[in-house]
Amino acid sequence: MARIPYPDKESLPSEVGAVLDQMPPSAPIDMVAHSPAIALALLRTTQAQFTSLEVSERDREIVILTVATLTECEYEWTKHVAMSEAVGVSPAARESIRSRDFGADTLTPHDRLIITFVKDVIATPRVTDRVFAEVREAYTPRQIVELIRLVGFYWAFARFCTTLDVELDKEEPGDLGAFSAVSHMDIS
């Protein structure tokens, strides 16, 4: 059970209600609607992360799964299993991330670089020069900015979910409806 009640949807400003009506129920989005401006900003950012990044979808999911593991966020992990599978992350690679076996052969050298970068961004104020040099070889400046933003966004989202004990949504495993809805919603 969540640590604070979910807002009454009938009491939300009409612009927030109109956006929420465009997607399947999502416990964290419903909860963040306590602050309408933040809810709309979160949805705009989420939409951009699914439609406008230069970082590949697969790399995005490696970042998210790593953050979910490091923050112990079951909601984030569970929601991204199907999405990661859809973009080519194998079950074995996912299990290596989940078990924190970040050096496993099931992960590509590129996956291991992303994971190391994510770990450094979360754990230290400054990524090591060695890791940053490797990241600069693999990514453009825009992609580096996007990677850092993904780490920060999903770290904050995880802490939101874990601090408030946000429940898992009751959708079928493998359902990508929420991701599709966010990608196509009109957020004015």
C-alpha cells in the first residue's frame, strides 16, 4: 500500500485529467499528479525519452535496468522487462544486470561500458577519467548528455516509487500499452 493516498482524479485540473485519460492507469503517474505541473513535466520528459533521443533504444533500456537494479526499484524493473526485450536485451543479459553480475559474458563490452558509466554517475560526483574517455569514444556529446539525463531521471523516478511504496500496475506482463500511449499522447 502506498504511503500517501493517490489523488482523487476528479479533483485534478482539467489539463492533467485530459492527459491522464490518454494512457492506461499508471500508479506513479497518478501519484505524481498531486503536483499537476510536475506531472505534466514528467510526462513531457518521458515522452521525449521514448521519441526524441539519439541514444539507441537498447542503450536506453540498459541504463534504465541498471538504475532500477542499483536503486532496488521493483516498479521500474518490472515495467522495463518487456520494453527491454522489445529492443533486443536478452533475458540472460537482463538477469546479469538484475543479479549485479556486471562483468558477465551475457553482456556485450558496450553494455558493460554503459553499466560502468551508470554506476559511476550514481556513486560519485565525477565519473573517472578512464570511464569518461571510453564513453567519449563511443558516444557523441549529445548522447552523453542524454545518458546522464536518463540516469538522473530514472534515479529520481525510482526514489519516488520506493519512498512512496508505489504499487505495481495490474497489467499483463509484456504489455507495452503505457509506453505506446506516452509516446503518442498530446501534452500541450
